[in-house]
Amino acid sequence: MSFKVITTALLAVVLMSSLSGSGLGFQKDREAQLKLALDELKAEVIVLERQVRTMQETMDKNSGQLNTLVTQIVDNVNAIRQAQSRIAEGSNSAIQSVSGLSEQLSSTNQRIDRLSEQLAQVRKLVENLPKLPTFTQITPGNPDQLFAAAYGDYSRGNYDLAISEFRQYVETYPSSEMADNAQYWIGECYYSKKLLNEAIAEFDKVSILFPKGDKVPGARFKKGVTLMELGQQDAGRAELTALIKLFPRSNEAVLARQQLEK
């Protein structure tokens, strides 16, 4: 089983508008935060795949534990999807009972709690793995190794080197499914360096270069938050409002609404 299944996005619960309220809003916030945490794990998983190939003896035991946790996570995600599908179908029916809906929501919340615990275990396992390898040489034509090297340098705080490697990835593999992620992480590197204007410019490039990429909502959300950190409140609110309008069902839209409420 590929580690990349971790990144399966949690779908938003579709409910009747007459039943929306603060409790359901809290649940959507939790789902959004979990989805973003899982999305960030995507890059870490790529690094893990490189470690599995280069440190097989050391990784044998941990790899087995990780596979078990991943399987449990996928099972929970599928169960949540099924529950949400039932809720969505029920929301189209006028005879949906409030008590039945409450039971489904309670079950979904319990699964989300278990998923949170499993995600914490995965993160702890990642933290206990051997230190990320430093690639003194990157094999030509190996995009996964280049991305892993770039993310490894980012995680170690080598932001300038990571920027160079992520940029090389974008230029060399523009059609890769991870190209928009690489461009996004360039923005994160500049953000970590406190070069906020440069970060905004790089976040903008995600939408320009990869308009259909799955990192576009995340880049626009981070741009809006960064604008607010620069004191450009109106521009930041405008960016978050545009995000909500363009990607209303995205988890970033949920967080954008939460940010605007602050």
C-alpha cells in the first residue's frame, strides 16, 4: 500500500441549511484542520519513502508500525465518507429525522477523534525515525529524490538551499502532480525567513502556474493571512473572501471564514 493514501482529503459534511449551527461549525473546523494536517504530511511521506529505500534495516520495525496506522486511518476516512454520503442523501429528503442525523454526526465525531489520535501517532513515529538524510548528490531524472531533498532542507531550516531545490523541481518537472506543492513550499520558505512580501509573490505563482492544482486554495489562504500580518487588513480580507467564493467547499474556505470572524 502506498504511503500517499494518507493524503486523502476529508470531505465536508453536507447538511440541511435549517440544521446548521455552532455545533456543526465546530465539527467542520475540526475536519478542516485535520485535512490540512494530513495535507502537510504528504511532503513528509515522500521523505519517508526515500528513507525506506536508503535505510531499510533501520526502518523495518517502524515501517510496519506506520503501515498499520495508515491502514487504520484509511479505514476511518472511508467510514467518514460513507457517513457523510448518507447525511448528504438524507439532507435531500424532507423526512430526514433530527434524531437520526444527530446519531450520524455523533458517530462521525467519534471517528474524527480516533483519526486525530492516529495522526498524532503517525507524527510521533515520524519524529522518532532516523534524521532525514542529506543528499550530497541528487540522481538526475529522479523527481521524488529532488523533492525529498528540498523538503529535507526546509525541515532543517536550510531555506535558501530548499528554495533553490524546489525551484529546480518546478522548472524541471512542471507537469508533475507535486509541482504545485513545490511552488507552495517556496512561499513557505520565504515566510519562514520572514520575507513576507517575497512569500506572497511565490504564493501568487501557485495560482498563476498551476490554476488547477490542489495547492491553490492553501496558497490563497496563506497569502491572505500573510497580508494581514503585514498590516494590510483590507487586502487580506479581500483575498480570503475571494478564496471562499472560488472554493466554497474547500477546507481552506472553512478556515478563511474562521479567520475573517476574528
